[in-house]
Amino acid sequence: MLNIVLFGPPGAGKGTQSQKLVEKYQLIHLSTGDVFRANIKGETELGILAKKYIDKGQLVPDEVTINLLKSEVLKYKNSKGFIFDGFPRTNDQASALDDFLAEIGTSITQMISLDVEEQELKIRLANRAKESGRIDDADPEVIQKRIDVYRKETAPVKDYYESQNKWMKIDGLGSVKDITDRLFQGVDVLMK
């Protein structure tokens, strides 16, 4: 089973590149952001709770996120693997994910990190707010808060996977196709 954590700051292109990986490797894309947005739109109890944190640029608490992820993974018993997009965001989440995957007889194959400079992230997020109506990307203060939270709370997860020899850095600058090609090269090496 091929299980990839696609990692990077807000605006790095994780959602775009996840779709390319799904198409080529027939993986299941699990984006906590997409799941939270669907629950927010549906005004579920989880969605209302998540919205309170997201609107402030904060992370949704681990327990809520982990339980949501477990239920999503268990929906796909015969998959070839998963792309975890936006998860794990803390070392505690990474450890909980490892424990859960071990329970179902699998593990993370690789964390692939999309590397993008902060100024480029801000440009991409502002454009995404205009093009796709993502209101969480429209406010420069919220954007900065999300980048700051990523640096402080999420970026250390890289060390967690690097200590297991499961970290790969991919240049996230350039055209979508250029980035996709670099990702495919990296994943193909894992499959050998």
C-alpha cells in the first residue's frame, strides 16, 4: 500500500498536486480541509466546531481531526493507498496516524514536502481567494496567521518523518506540470 503525506504550507499546491497523484497512482485523496469545508457547508456539529478555529486561522483540535480521519480511511478497505493532504499537522497527530495505520496493517510510505517561499504563498492564496471563492484566503492577516501557525506548529512534523527516513523535499515553484513531474519522479523511486 502506498501512503503519502503531502506536506507544505498553505498555498503550496497540495490540493492541486494531490489530484495528479490520485490520477496516476489510483490513491484515495484525504484532505482534512475538504472534509472540514464540506462539514461547514453542511452545518454539521463538527463543521460548526471546526469553523470556529478555522476562522481564527487556528488548527482544529487533534482529537476531532484524528477521529474524522479514521472514519474516512475505514470507508476504503480495498484501496491502493492514501494521500494525506493537510494531515498530520502536529507530531502528536503523526504519532496517532502511525498507531492507527499499524492497527490496520499499513504505514506511511513517505512524507513529500512541497517547498515554496512565503511571498509566493501569499500571492497564490490571494489568487485562490479570487478564483475559487475561498474566503479563508482573502484576508492578509488570516493568511499570515496560517503561515505563522504552519511554521510554529506544523513544520516540525518534517523532523518526525525525517527521523524515520520517510521525508522527501520537492521544489514547489514553477508550472503545475513541472511540479507534478518532480513529484512523479519522487514517487516512482518509492515504488521500485
